[in-house]
Amino acid sequence: MNYKSFDVNKVREDFPILSRKVNGNKIIYFDNAATSQTPIKVIDVISEYYKKYNANIHRGVHSLSQEATDAFENSRKTIKNHFNSKETCEIIFTSGATHGINIVSSGYSKILNENDELLVSEMEHHSNIVPWQMLCQLTGAKLKVIPMSIKGDLEMDEFEKLLTSKSKLVFLNHVSNAIGTINPIDYIIKKAHSIGAKVLIDGTQASPHIKTDLQKLDIDYYVTSAHKMCGPTGIGILYGKKSLLNKLPPYQGGGEMISDVTFEKTTYADLPHKFEAGTPNISGVIAFGTAINYMNNIGFDNIFNYEKELLNYAQDQIRKIEGVEIYGDSINKTPIVSFNIKGIHPYDIGSILDKMGIAVRTGHHCAQPIMDFYKIPGTVRASFSFYNTIEEIDLMIKGLKKAIMMLQ
Ligand SMILES: *Cc1c(COP(=O)(O)O)cnc(C)c1O
């Protein structure tokens, strides 16, 4: 695939926000790992829903409710096809990746005991650490950490040593949101399965860049959020193999998730409704499907190859700056560059770049263990998307040099 066949200027026209100004300058949005921007098609689908067929789903006999239900369930099929789950009912709508992880971790509170061990990687987002710590407190199970190297790769020898017959569950991100490493989940899943452990993959940072095949990778549980892949905030999915989700107790009780309710006893609905208590984010679900169609139209190969060019160019240019240190130098990376300039606090760099209309993130990126590993308080993180350009990276480099002059 030749990335030059990809017309970034045409793609940019799909994103209204990219033409606005910030502090008098045209916005340069390099905070895509925190949330992506939204194409006009997705924005329109949300407004169409409220203009034309806003109604509660599943229970109504009237036309609006049927239309809303059809659009909602069609979106589930789109998402099922994109991630290639075996069955549509294995796709559970959540408010986001965090919610999905909590559904699984709370379900395991009834399954684990103090003889069990859980394996987590050192490079996780807090949302894939804290729910499991809470689970360990409840059950007495032990949390073991797969260490990372200075380069930002997981230490696979250590992983294999930690994996024992006591390991019940391994959970890790496909891609690190703080340093961009793409983890070898294929290998990790095979190893974990060989001793009977299940694997939860946090795909939130991978799904905007890589098309993931749930069946091919034999993933047990998977979560992601729409707002990092051109969709709206407040919507995401939990995937689980049907046999596993059937065994997992429900997370919340309420409407929609029941089969029969009396004051003596309630029976639960079948998948996926068992985990979808209450009125869902209907327009969000519909818009998530639209976002996935939008990205597939551009093509994930095009996206990955073009973004790789952006990443390589940005890393080369940033490396030339005196006193710079880049964190995470894996050969397998999504377009994230996390760095510091010697003697300058990341926050100060972020503030000066913002004055120039350049949005980067500064801080620990909800991954404090990585910051502890590198013994730093935080980094400047520039994270790119397929609608960014080489010219924008040049402007950031110019801005960085100016910031350094002002701050040193
Ligand atoms: C953003 C992110 C999350 C959290 O996603 P929410 O949408 O806030 O629930 C979890 N893991 C990774 C790797 C992320 O990048």
C-alpha cells in the first residue's frame, strides 16, 4: 500500500473542527490519544437521530421506536463485523472502555479466591489497573506485574516466568496510550491459553489505528471506546466470548437486563441485554457504527501506513532537538511521541504550544507506573491521527524550539 495514494487534504475537509482557530492560530490537534476529532458524517447522524427518530428502543410498538431500535441494532452488527466477533450478542454496549473493564472485574469477584493470581502489564492506563486492585482487595487474589524495558517493550521472559497454573486472568493494553508501544498480544494470548488463563485486551489505543480480529486472535474479553476512533464520547463496547459472558454475573440491575421480575425472584435477559441495564446512549451507539464505517472507508491499511510516516518524521525531527529525551522506542508503535526537554517542565512546554494553537497533552497520561519506571513526573505527548500533516509537525517543531528559547 502506497500511503501517497491517501489524500489527507481531502480527508481534512470531513472534520469541521480542523478549520477553527485557537489563540489566533489555526488549530493543530495532536491530542488524538486522549480523544479523536469527529467527522461531519458522525456529527450529522447524531443530529438526525434527535431531529427525526428520537425514541426509546426495544420495547415500543410505535414507528419511531422501531426505527431507533433498527438503527441501534444495525450499529451493533456493523461493530460486530468490524471486530469480527462470532456472534452479534457478544458485543455489549458500555459507556466506554473503563465501564467495560469494570463489568468484567466486578464479575470476577464471585469467581476468584486468595489462591488466584492476576497478571497486568507495567504499561497500563489506570482504568486497567485500579478496577483489578479493587477486585484483589475483595477476593484476596494477587496482582503480578509484567515489567517493561527502557525501550518500552514488555519483558517477555518475565511474563513467561510469572505465568503459572495460579494465573486466572491476564489483562493488558494492545497499545500503550502513554508511549505508543504495540504489544505482542497474539503471543501473550497463546501463552496464557496454554495454561488455561483468560485474557482481557484493552483495545482503546489500538482500535483507532489497527483493525483487530477478535476470533483470529482468540481474545476472551475486549474493550474499547468510540471517542478515540472518530465517534462520540460516552459510548464503547465490551466484547466477551459468549460462553464467558454467560457465566459472568450482571453488573447493574434495572430495566432492559431482565427476563422476568417478581419480588421473589428475577431472571436475567439473554446476551447482550443482560449487561445493558437502563436506557442506553442510543445516538452514541448509532454514531459509533457510522464512525467505524467512516474509518473503514478510508481503510485501516491507509491509516496505519500514513500515520507511520507521520510518526517516523516526527520522531526524527524531535530527536534533533538538543536535550530531548523520547520515552518509548519500540519498533512497533502507533503515532505517539512522548518526550521531555532537559530542565524544562512538560507543563510549561504544553502551555506555550497552546498559545500557538498547538494541542499536545502533558502529564502522566493516566499511566503513573510508566512515569515511575522512567523516574519522571510526566511527559509532553504528541499523538497523531490520519488527518494530521507533515506541515503541522514542522510547525510544532518550530513551536518547540521557540518554547525552549523562552524557557531556558
Ligand atoms: C483512553 C484509554 C482508556 C480509557 O478510556 P475511557 O474512554 O476513558 O473509558 C483505557 N485504556 C487506554 C489504553 C486508553 O487509551
